[in-house]
Amino acid sequence: MRFAGLRLLPLAQTFLFFSLDLCSAQALSTCKATPNDATWPSISQWNALNRTLSGRLLHPLPPASACHSSYPGSNDTCVEIAAAWSNFTFHQDNPVSVAWNNMNNDSCLPDPSAPCSELGYPVYVVNASSANDVRLSVNFARENNIRLNVKASGHDYLRRSTAPYSLSIWTRYMVGGYEYHNEFQPQGCSITINTTAVTAGAGSYVSDIYYNLNLHNQTVIDGMGREVTMGGYLTGGGHSPLSHIHGLGADQIYEVEMVTPMGEIVTANECQNIDLFWAVRGGGGGTFGVLTKVTVRTIPTAPIALYDFTLQAAPNSTVYWQIVAYFLAQFPTLSAANVSSYTYLYANTPNEVGDPVASFQAVLALPDPTSASALEDLWAPFWSHINETYPNETTTQTVSTVFPNLYSLFLQYADSSVAGIDKVVGSWLLPPETLTEDALIPALVPFIGDAGARLYMVSGRGVWDAQPRGGSDAVNPAWRKALIHAVTSQSWTPLNETQRATAEYSVNNIQTEAFRKLLPDSGAYINEAYINEPNFQQTFWGSNYERLSKIKKAIDPYDVFWCHVCVGSEGWVEVGDYLCRAA
């Protein structure tokens, strides 16, 4: 890993470059300080902070600066950076880079012909290793009116892991420290929770968590992206191949240690800091403080049957859409039999030899099957119906496997998408009754469009009937009625504003809008949603937003924490790279 030493931005150059934005910002009310302002901390203040942090304050170069002659140290490592750019690990291990270029406004790409600027990234980064490091960072930002950012791995679709002119708290190495519990007594509580649990650093990431828990014949409700971290996953709700039985990730939390906006290191559980405990379980990350440790319920490992079924038909054909409608109508029955599914729909996509086809792939999972063929047997009647109804009009491929545990399934089926691209997503939560209604397909067709879509059947009785500690949590109430988390996405060429506008318009105004109109009382999963989701308060939190807003104002009266489309974000506006109070 390559870091720059501590250095200051060329303030005069930065001021001249952004003078128009600064004038616009000054027309509003109070703004967060920037290096252009007299109130920005001096070199001696930053050096003093670095000393209190035992040298953990970084002033990094842009992640692809080695590709640009305008930066010191431009060298042959550009080839290595370009080769690693599509790998999530590169961005996870860089203090300022995030998974998708557009979150930093394409500020510095591994392309010598493209511009490279520091202005899309945090100015300073604290490589936090303890709650005290976080506390010192929060206090410094609050006392100096500096925009504060929190980054773990940078896997985020809503631009919550990066911010210009900010001090960023990087929790990448607040991982592990696993403590295993046969039972758990929350601090300050007289009760004991009679399940196994694990306490871990909030920066711990999926692949490491699954690996270590598997050594103890345990698993946990967590995601399918290797680099996704506990803090962001849990605060957003968090779905899993096991959620349909055990509930969402947020429902598993027994206790958190966190640093509040006022710089206090606190424990929150059902007995103390109750409002805070409620809010961080689904209320979104980067809002109420920084999680430093979490304790969550663990589950004994068990075999998982997997049936990977792919059907192809003529592109965008009536036959294809009739088959899709039939299969999706069976999903409530499959869910009742404890099946989850990751389903991929492409109405017009190239096959292995490049010919256009319509594709339906369902990766079905059944925990603790009664036999090796149990899942295949559940699916067989549905496939037989299609085969008899549409003879010689489809081709299929199937793979049937029984994995010994979730970790082994994860190793083969973890998210294989790439980083280092410009990308936007949209999503909506679909109740089970919608899957059997005639109105589904007229909405599903534009939702899938040319880009395709994923329908994740990761909800079910475990989510609907969840009993979080303390009686409830801040998870979007739409999850408690949904069966399917429907997701679509589009990407474009970096720095191509025409393509960007087209992709964003399609995802927002055509694809996601189709389900907004069909199901206006539902909502979306905040961790995989449109970046500028209209009416985000209702869409992400529904009836929980009023309470979340009150807690935010009480715990963070100075808005030390602010992030895009987060609780309380409507009180501020971004003017260029400035963050200012709304007039």
C-alpha cells in the first residue's frame, strides 16, 4: 500500500479553482470549513492531532495519482494500479478510494489522459485502530467545524463513504478481535440471552467473519459481498441467504460499542442508550456516530442445498415473460418451504456464443435439507409444467449441490461483480402477493429493461416475524411485508456525462419508477438503492423516520455527522464541494 506523507493542499490554487463555488456557498448559511477558509485548522493543529493519534493521521494522494505526471511519485506502478482497479480489495485497502468512480466524481482514474484531482476525496484520513482514535477524530472535527466522513471498505452506492474537504475516519483495520459467547449478558442488563454470539470490530468484513466463525461451527446473518463490513451492513438492515429464517442482520444485534457525535464512547443495548440502540439497527450508517464493536447472534452451521437453474428462451418473447410470471408466482410457495433465491433476469442478453436470448437464472438455497434432492424435488413440478406447456421453446442448465455450511457456499457463490466502474443502482421491495398479480409483469418489464435485474428472495417469515432485542429496531417497515428485494443497475464510461445522464434517468425515472407506481406504500433497501432516491425519508424508513429524526437531533445537535440521503440530511445542501446549512 502506498501512502503520501503528511502535506497540505496548495491553498491558493484550490481557492482560485473553486472561487465560484465558494461565492455560491457564502450565499447560504453556515458551511463546514474547508482549506480555503481562515477557520481551517493550521499545520500545527493537524500535527498536534497526529501526535495524539500516535501518527495515524494520513494525507493520502489520490488513489491513481501514480498515473499522472502532475503528482510527485508518478511511476510505473500505474500499470499495477490499472490492473487492480476493478478489484474491490484495491479500493478497500486504499484510505480514500471507494468502489465506484462516480462516488468521487471520476476525480482521479488510472488513465494518464484523464484529469486527476484531490478535490473529490477527503483531505485527511485517520487510520483508526481503536475507539479512542475515533473519539479524537470526532472531537477534532466537531471543534473545528470540519466535514466528517466514515469509510470502512468503500462498498457503498449512496456516496456515504467519501466526501470532499473532509476528515475521514477509516475503520478498515478495526477488524477481528473476535470474542465468542455461549450466552451473552448485555452490559448493564440483569438478563442473559441464551444463544451463542460473537463480538467483533465493526470494520470486520464478510469473508473474514464467515471464515473465523466457521472454525467454531457457527455462522452469522451477513452478506454475499466479500468486502462488505459489519458496520455498514448492520446499520442498513442487512439481508442474507438465511434472512428468510432468522431475520435481517440488524435483527441479530445484541449490543454495540460506538463513538457518539459528542465524542463519547458508549455502549448501547436494550438496557442503556436505548434510543441509540434502536436507531443504529437499520437507521443507516454515518449518521448517529461510529460503531467500533458489535455483538450479534450466531447460528450453528448446517448443510445448505443449492439448485442453480438457468432457462433461456427467445429474447423479449411472450413465452419468456409468461415463464417468468409463472415462476415468480411460485416463489411464495417456495419461501413457505424455507427456500431463499437469488434470481437474475435478462430479457435480451448474449448467450455463450453471442446470440441474443432471454435468460432466467434462479439460484435457490434450502438450509438443512431433509435429503440431497429435497430442493430439486421442490422445483421439479414447476419445471415440468413449463416443459409441458412450452415444448422445444426453451433450453436449460442445472447444477444441484449440497454444501456442508454457508461458508462453503459463500466461497463459490460470493458476489463476483467488479469495482472501479461508474455505476448506479435502483431497488424496490415487493410483497409476496404482488408476485401472483396480473400487474406484476407490466411493471417488471420496464424495471428489467435492457439492463436486466436481480430479484432476491431474502425476506420471508424470519423477517416478517423478527423479534429484535428491545422489541423493535429502525429497519424499514417495508421489509416486514416484503418477500423480494428487486435490484437493477447501469454503468457508463467514466467522464461521459451524456451516458451518465441516460443511465441515471433510466434507473430512476423508468426502471425504479415502475415499481414506485405499482407499490407506492412499499420502499427500498437503503444499502442498495438509487443514489438520489426521491422522498428518501419515506422510501428508506417509512413510519420510523419521525423517531429517527428526533433521535438524530438529540444525539447530534451540531450535525457533526452528515451523509447523502441519510437521516437529517435535508438540513444541509452540497454546493459544489461545499457542505452548507440549507437556507
